[in-house]
Amino acid sequence: SHPPAAMFGIAAVRTWIEPVVAGSQLASAFYDTGLLMVVKNYYNETTPTSPSHTLQDAQQKAVSNFYIIYNLVLGLSPLLSAYGLSKLGDKVHRKIPICFPLFGYLVSRSLLLLLILLNWPIEVMYGAAAFHGLTGGFTTLWAGVMALGSLGSSVSRRSLRLIVIELVYGLAGFLGSMASGYLFVGFSDRYREGTVLVGCSIACYAFCLLYSIFVLKVPKTAASCLAKAKSTGDGDDQLPDSTGASENSSSSESIDLAPVSPSKLTIAMLFAGAILYDLAVVGAMNVLPLFLLKEPLSWSSVEIGYGNAAGYVIFITSFLGVFVFSKYFKDTTMIMIGMASFSTGILIMAFVQWTFLFYIARAVMLFALIPLPTIRSMLSKHVEGSSYGKVFVLLQLSLVITGVATSTIYNKIYQSTLNWYSGFCFILSFLFGCLSLLPISIVAFKQRSTTGSLQILTD
């Protein structure tokens, strides 16, 4: 009996998507710091000499303009492939929307390494971003990860399952960010700055791709497990409600297999809440690195790494939040707690003049990660497992389109307000964060009124 049990344990471990999430995010944290510092160094060398404050402003605008184009290409190119790849994932094989983007990551990150070694122009990274996007990008990869995570979990524990994946993502990002600054400058006496950092990123992506192709297995859905049990069991042809015992024993499966069909208003409000919240977060996070590079903070690569690591701590605190709150609150309440947490923290960020105040603002955002995975969880409870990929990629595409527009607009606003009030973009994010509470409040009110009606009927 031992070998079959051991084989079952190995098979279960092979369904874990966490190694891919951890490896790809570790690689991404290395790459993000590397790209920012390479771009900064490039414009340090190419920006004409002028008085100190004017030079810094010119560098800020040059870096900002680079990221406007880079983020536009990075965000728009997946629109051509993401839905098709996710549909193939639903119909052909669940690994397709995971392996294709990982291959794109591997090639595009290799181009940054070649840029460093061969002194290529920085515009090469626009081509890297385009290739990355055309192979699916983060949009397709994350939708594929969420689909696998949802397939391997029950309805009652899905919010916790998805936040666990986010936790692994955050912990890997934290470790990567902590190490990235040191890896960028630590070997500069023997290699060009950034060579070792980007090399480590490429190695992590290579591991993720090989793991996804040769090790990862798609988890069985609740539907297939129940069908198999019925085909091998005896006397299962009776109706589920023929006896009280059978009704109770099959209750959890029936919840998993028969998703509730909510009103279009509920789905629309969940999408609206996610888009408004993502607008607030993406806008603020896009200008934050530029804000940290300029006076009065003027952070180095090591301090940038620490700052990014502080941002990843919210993955831990948000996981703990869901773990505790899910026992006492509904999903909508948890979402609103997260939105309020981010909005308050980003308002404090608007007035940051000293390093310690930056970390206070980050500490206030401790539950900022809760909203999006919980919204995904709510959506997954209302669709069939065979449609997870399509639903998640539609949400992700909505967020990407929002993010691309937001990134461009926020960068332009940041440039315009640079000499007036550089924290203005954070105030804008605070306002959008508050607005995102409205559609979720509508969903919460609708759920409460529906529950109240059911109670009246049962009474």
C-alpha cells in the first residue's frame, strides 16, 4: 500500500503551480530593478550637461518617456494573443497559457542582457516588450495560473487558495527585490553592471519553463472526480435528494458543480470595482519609482530594492488578512477593507518627504492586495470550470487596457506636476480608490437584499 500512497503524494505535488509563480516572480523582481537602473544609467550618459536640478528633471522626463512607450507596447501587444491562448487553454490544454508566456519572458529578458553586454540602444527594449506581449505576457500567464488554482480548489476555500498563490508571488518578489540591488552592483568590478542580475532572472525563467513543460500536471476538477466516483461506486443512480444522508454528503460537491448564475449587474459591478481599483494602483505604482529616484529621496539601487521589498510585504499581510477575515466577513467586506487600506496609504504617500514616511505609507497599505484575488474568487463561483480561462483573461485584459491608458496618462500628469507638486498623482489614486468602493458596495447591498428575501421565504 505504500508505493501507491507515495505515488499519489508525488502526483498531488506535481499539480502545484506555486513553483512557477515563485520562480517567475523572483525573475521579474530581478528584471524590474535591472531595467530601471539600466535605463537610468543610459540617460545619465546621454542627457546633455546642465545645472543640477535641470539635469535631474531632464533625466526624470527621459526615463518617464521611455516607460510610457515601453508600458504601451507591453500592455497592448497581449491584446492580439491573450484571448486566443486562454481559449486554447480551456479547450486543448491548460499548460498552453502558461508555457507560451514563459517562453516570451525568457527571450525578452535575454535581450536586456545582450543590450548590457553589447551596448545596444535602449530602444531595443521596445522590441523585447512587443515579443513578450505577443507570446501572451503577464496577462495570459496570470489568467492561466488563476485557472489552475481555481480548478484545484473547492468553492468554500477558493478565496484562500487564490490568496495563497498571491502570497507565494509576493514572498518571491520580496526576496528578489531585497537581493536585486546588491546583485546589480555587487559584481560590477568583474562584469558590467546588471549582467549578473539579469543573468539570474533569465535562469529563473528557464527553470519555470522547464518545470511547466516536464513536471507540472493539471489538477482534476471536482466534476471529474465526482463522475469517476459515480462510475465506480454502487447504488449511485439515486437522486441526490432521495435521502437526507445523501443530500448532506453531496452538498459540498453540488455547490462546486452548480455555480450560481448571478445577475449581469453583479458581474458588471465586480468588473467595474476591479477596473477602478486597478486604475488607482497601477497609476500610483507606475510613477512611484520615478518619485523615489528624484529629490528629496534620491534613492540608490539598493534603496530601490528595499523599497520594492517593502511593497511585497503586503502579500504576507493580505494573506493573513484573508485567512482571518474569511472566518468572520463576506467577500465584499474583505474587498472593501483592502480598498480602504490602499487608498489611505497612497494618500500618505502623496506627502512623503523622508524615507521613514514612505515605509509608514507602505505599512498602512497592509491589506491592499485583498481586493483583486477576492474579486476573481467571486467571479469563479459563478461560472463553469471549463470557462475559467476565458473569464479570467477577459478580466485581465480589462485590467491591462486600463493599466496601459493609466500608465500613459499618469506619466504625463507626473511630468506636468513635477515642479509643482510631485505627489499629485498619489492624490488622484486616492480618489479613484475611494470610487472603487461604490460598485462593491452595490454588490454587497444586492447580496444582502437577496439573502434577506431568501430568509423571508424560508421563514
